Amino acid sequence: MTLWLLGLNHQTAPVDLRERVAFAGDALGQALASLRALPEVSEAALLSTCNRTEVYAVASDGEALAAWLDRQAQGLGAYLYRHHDAEAVRHLFRVATGLDSMVLGEPQILGQVKDAWALAREHGALGGRLDRLFQQTFSVAKRARTDTRIGVNPVSVASTAVRLAQDSFASLPDSTVLLVGAGETIELAARHLAKGGVRRLLVANRTLAHAQDLASRHGGYALPLAELDRHLAEADVVFSATAAREPVLRQTQVEAALAARRRKPVLLFDLAVPRDIEAGVAGLSDAYLYTVDDLERAVEDNRRGRHEAAEAAEAIIDLQVARYMETVQAGGRQETLKRLRALGDSTRDELLARARQQLSGGRDPDEVLQFLANTLTNRLLHPPTAALREAALTGDTELARAAERLFPAKAPYSHPHSPPLPLSDDSEPAP
């Protein structure tokens, strides 16, 4: 089984394609269960955010994962990136550290990776291999943020959007801002808006209690999503980030709001994937719409400013990837040693039981000891002897060299003055 990663993100696929495979709520759990049910997959986790959808799996066939993704939304093949083993580990480390984010070093992604791990555990989709990988990922991300400046003054997509609003015609102390949604992204936007001294803050959400909770923390006014049309015309700036599968703001709604505002401009930030605001809004006069893809250009300055910290974080990740793969490989070798030891133990126990049975039946002890020694030797040496004979016939020099290292011509403890080894169930007398 191989560790696989297949996915697409803001760098490889446009928002209209990403939103087709953006899983949230019950759909995320259902997708994970469907993925884990594939016969080629033994372990799986699914990371789905506004900027990426990624499948992490221990599977016998990466093409089965690609086919599963294509069934979710046809035509993804040209946009997918695929990594396995060490490169899959490196990618996850970089994602959790914020090195692969639209905003370099942004802190939200680590929480989203932890959520993906927790959901996979909840659904029984994780095994020991993926579980250890995610645990190591959390440790690496923490170290990178502690040992470098990658996490200093973190900038989120939400804070970048607020800064753009401040730099536009919408001065916060003179503006009414409408927030649609009540999740983490909207929470971050509310914090920055309150800090910027926004004049009036409206929070609309499908669950009114959630809107009331957020509004109470930031001095805003809560309203149910059903009343959005009544208040839309009051907003100079709109931030929307919900988990809805269909737009919550249609072009006709925005047109009506602009008419009520007497064509006073409105600035809209669609921070959701799938998109919350109908794409046609961008074509309206006096409506200025930004999506998460538009914000990529706005955060480029932040990315350049963190270049040095990113290089230091990359060095930490390189070292941790090497250490992780060494641990995995050592674990594989350990399993081989365990199987070898188990074979020796089971063979010894079987023959010892037969020898005791012969002794209890009255057979001569010397004959029983001779039987035990000869049979045990033949049982243990037959598989390697047969393998070496086959290697000699096929020219497998690598196995022959390994055998020479395992069984040197001068056996250990052959020095004439070496003390004899003690006899026990776990050792044989020195030659």
C-alpha cells in the first residue's frame, strides 16, 4: 500500500471548478465514507476548504482515487496534482504550516487540517499510518511557527478583504457593513472591522442564534437570512462566507438594492467556495465584486514580505520529511524482524512440544535431543538455503552479498579463548 495525495487548489484550478468539489457539512462525511469504501483504499482523509480539496489515502492504486474525484465533478484530471510517499508527506506539512496557502503563513489552515483528521477518525477512516502522519504534521506546523516568523502578524483572506475595503471608497467609520454567515471567516472579518471602527455592522445568518452570538461580540445587529433583501440596500460593503451550495445573493437582489440606494456604489467580497454571490453581479454598474481568486493578487505583497521566513520553514519541513520517512522505513524493517522472530519462536515451540511428547512416551533422551537439534536446524535453514540456491541460478548477486554479511565465513565467537555462550530458549551454543 502506498501513501497517496491527490488534489486541486487555488493555484491549479479556478474557483468555478473548485466549488464543484467543495464538500461541507453532511456532504463531507458522505464523501469520506464513499472514498473509504473503495476496495483499493485502506485509510483515507479528506481536506476541503474554500481554496483546496485534497484526498489523502493509503491505497494500492492512485488511479482509483483520481476516478473517484472525477465522479464527483467530471473534467478534473488536467487540474489535479498527485504525490505519493515522501512528496505527499512534504505537501501536507507545507499545507498545515501555511506555506501552500493563498496568504502565506495564514493560521486558519492548521485548524482545518485538524478538522479533517478528526472527521476521518470519527468515521473510522484512519488507520495507524495516516493517524501518525497527521500527528506528525501538527508537530511540524507548531515547530515551524515557533522557530520562524512565518506566523508573526498572520494575515487572513478576511483581513486582506477588510484592508481592501478600507483602501476603497468605503471608509469604515462612515460605512454600514453587512456580514452574511457566521463561521470562522466571517468571525475574522468582524474582528478586523470592529478594530477598524466600522460605523454599523449587520450580521445575517440562516441560524439567527449564531448571528446574534457573533453580533453581540462585535457590537453588531443580527438578522435572519430571510430578511436579507430588506437590509441589503443599507450596506456599503458586503462580506459573504457561508457553506451554501447555491448563491445566497442573486443578481436581481443586488440590482434592486442598487436602485434603492440611488446607484450609490456597493463593494462585495465573496469569500466562499462554492460562491455565495452570483457571478453576474460583477457586470452591474456601481457593484464591485471580489472573489477569493481576486484576492490572490492583493496578498502578493504579503507573500513577498514573508519570503525569508518561508525559506526557514521549508528547511524545517525538509528535515522533518526525511526523519518521518526514515521512521516509516525503519518500521517496515521492524515488521520483517518481527515476522522472522515469530517464525523462529513458533518453530521452536512446535518442535519442543513434539520432543516432550516423545520423552513422555519413553523414547531415549539422546535420540530426542538429536531429533530436536536436526529438525530445528533443517526447519530454520531450509527457506534461506532454497532462496540462496535460486539466487545462484538466476545471478542474484545482491542476495548473495546480503547472505555473506549475515553469515560471515568466520563465525562469531570462534576465537579459541572465547567463553561459551549460555544455553537458553533464545540462543544456541557457540560453534
